[in-house]
Amino acid sequence: MRESFIAVQKNGDGDIMAFKTSSGRVLQYDQALQEVQSGSIQGVNVFKGKDGDSYIRGDADGDPTNNLDNLPMF
């Protein structure tokens, strides 16, 4: 079974810097981005922003409680 993100670390500006997975691993943003792109993490996808950079976002499921910004902090 693929992992999912269960918590996040944010910087002082509120930007997500790291993720905690369902197996307890802590992934820095760039490492998490690679794992999402490879299909190792469920419930999220990668999109290209207007600035041309790639970003992680939660799959659209209509449930705001599991949005990445709403995950608990660790």
C-alpha cells in the first residue's frame, strides 16, 4: 500500500517545507515532490505553477479537511 501525508512542517511564511508520511518518514519538500511524481504517495499530485515550478497539492475530493494546508503540524 502506498504512503500518504499525515502532517506537515511550515516555515514562518506558512509555506510547507516538509511532510510526515503514514509510515513515519519525514520528507523535505524536494524529496516529497520526487516521491509523488514516482507514484509512491497517494492522495496528492504534482502541478506546474504559473512560475513554471512544480508543486504538490492534494487530490480534489471535495473534503477540505485533508487539504495539505489543513494537515496537523509536526
